[in-house]
Amino acid sequence: MKILIKNGRVIDPCSSLDAVCDIQIEDSIISRIGAGRADSAKGFKADLEIDANQCIVAPGLVDLTARLREPGYEHEGMLESELRACVAGGVTSLVCPPDTDPVLDEPGLVDMLKFRAGKMNLTRVHPLGALTKGLKGEALTEMLELAQAGCIGFGQAEHSISNTQVLQRAMQYAATYGFCVWLRPQDYYLGQGVAASGALATRLGLSSVPVAAETIALNTIFALMRGTGARVHLCRISSAAGVALIKSAKDEGLPLSCDVSVNSLHLTDQDIGFFDSRARLTPPLRQESDREALQKALLEGVIDVLVSDHNPVEGDLKSLPFAQAQPGASGVELLLSLALKWGSKYKLSMIDTLRVITDNPAKILRMADPSCGTSNVQATPSSNAQVASGVGELRVGGVADICIFDPNAVWMVKPEDLKSQGKFTPFAFDMGGTAMPGIVKFTVLGGELVYSRD
């Protein structure tokens, strides 16, 4: 298909492009970016024209944490619904954690997930393989085989490893082949609570998770990185103390990147209210001082990426008392708006705002990809692990993954309007949610229009 996107404000954080111009798409790639209509003498005749007047034309968003609930919920059609939620939010590439049912610890499971997602052709799906079998923190998985099946890296999702020797061996294995280890820093023993330590948890009588659960885990990870040489991506940092340790580790030169969820960036433990299970999240929401530190760390580049931490939860599991309710919330359709909200607070340019959900996560994907030549192993020819050239940026010759949105439009988060089957979010209007900036109008994946807001 040939597509012409005209009259839009084209913004590409990777190249610092910010100009009103047209984009020409042919055979899944961007063939031209420039002012004025394409030269018809060169044989280009658009099958589809998209008028992006008053809209921003940006790279497709890259989300480094989004659960698709497959394998495990095939009977509910979760994969299709969650991928449709992704494109409705402008997300064209995502990383899914390995905590599926069954766990992504066998190549066949990875093959199946990538095959099913590929057939739907809605969003590029990059699975993380399990670091240990069954995420039990005991026996290591065959990381090399999982990488050849298409895994972009290896992690434990929310399952901490209590045995430090196992974690050390896992990092040694990963370092041998140049694989990236994705870890959410939380001490196994201190991380068993349901709310962040503080006055609110005490008043509500909820078991708590101290900040030390994060800082102890971070110190352990950094010590093992020094000894093994492993590259690590830290997932969903939640505390000011954690930010300070990460800054020191980056200043030291450790091969490290990290992200923060939209939940921790915008909410605090006060949003739990009176045991509202929609705010039952992992990591738990912390205090205002932590939220401010996280926002500034993202601004200063200490934290590299903003993620949706999309985790759709069905009704019965959220209707339980707070401590028994399943943690998680839908967020992929809110990622763009919550990035714009953060950028507006600090009066950032649109380029700098979009960077944390396009260029920065795309760079982490490319560094993690075993098939990109940055590791010691090459993906097999049948592997679908390779990050497509041009993901997270707009350039001639790059893949045409594009998000077109109206930055001036606002909307309210109403659960019934979400494409995701998970209707629970702490940003919902009836929880006191405010108007969200930015509405996605069109999403293009590989030169195909996969979403259009009617």
C-alpha cells in the first residue's frame, strides 16, 4: 500500500525534526519526508491519503512493559483485544514480560506467541524469556534457545530471586552471550506486602513494602553487574532512594538503563483512598516525595523510559478486598496522554516529551536485540527477534510505524470506552481522574493503517 500523510507537524526525537511536512510511504517503509506533495513524475500515486492537519505525526510508540495475557487466556481472545488496545494508544512495538500461563521458559511457547501476534499484524511483539524455569528462582532456562526463538531479553517479571547465587549465575550466563537481563528490583523477603510503607498503610492496616526492598535489591544487582559484566535494564523504579542509587551506578559507568511506570510517575499511595483495588499495583504506589523524584529523574535522563505497565485484570479478581485483589491496571491506551501530562508540567518541548516513549525505548530494544550484532549470538534466520530498522524514529528507508495524534484534544478515561478487556485503571474518571491530553487519530504499522479513530 502507498500512503501519503499530509499537512501534519512531523516530530522525530531521534533526528530532532520538527516541521510541517508530508510523509510518503511505499512497501512498508518511509520513502520520502518533505514539504509539498510527492512528485507524481516519480510514479507515486497514493492508495490512501491521510490529512494530518492540526495533528502531530510521530514515530509509533514503543512500550517496554505491556502484558498481553497470552499464553493463558486464549479462550477470551485476550491477545487480539490487547493488541487492538495498543494501536488505539499509538503503540506499534512492545515488550511483554514472561509471566504468562504457562511461563515463557520454552522456545515453543515463544514461537507460538510470536506466530499468533504476527498473524494479527497489529503491533510488533518482543517477548522476554524467563530467567529461571517457571520463574521459581531455582534452575536457569536455556537462554540461548529462547533468544533464537525470538526473546529480546530475560527477566523474572514480578518474581524476585531469593538465592543470590542463582541470580549471579543467571547474569554470568547472560553476559557470556551478550543478553540483557531485565529485573524489577525488589528484595524477595521484604517485598511481600501490598502497599508502600508509610502512614497510609499503617492507618489502613495493610502489609507494607519498605523502600529498602528496592534499595537492597539494587545494591545486590549493581554488585553482581560489576562481577559479571552483565547488562541490565531495571524495570519500574518506584522510590527516590532508588533513583539516587541508579544515578550513582550510571555515573560509575555500569551498563544500565531503567524505566518508570505511568502509575508511579503520576500517583501516590493517597490514591488508594478507602481500599480502592484499582490502585492495587506493583510496585506499590509510594509517597509524594518519591513521585516528585521519579518525575525529575525522567526529566534529567536518570530514568530513560516511561512505560504503561499494562496489566489487564478481569473483574472477579479486582472485586476482592484490597489485599486479596490481583495487582495490575490497564495502561497502554493512556501511555501517550500521561507522557504529555508529564511533559506539560515541566514545559518540555514536544520532542523531549515524546523521546521517552519513542527514541529512548527503541534504542534499548536495539541494544537488547540478539540479531542486531550487539551481542555474541546471532538470531537464526527463522527468528523474528530482530527489531525492524527505523522503529522509534521517522527516517527515509526506515519502517513506517507511525502515530498521528491531536495534541489539543482532551478525553476522560471511561473504562467502558477502553479497547482492552481489562477495564480497571486508577486514572478512571470516577476515581477523580482529570482530562487527558492528546487523542490518537491514526496508527500505521509497517505501511498499513491498523487504527483509525472514527
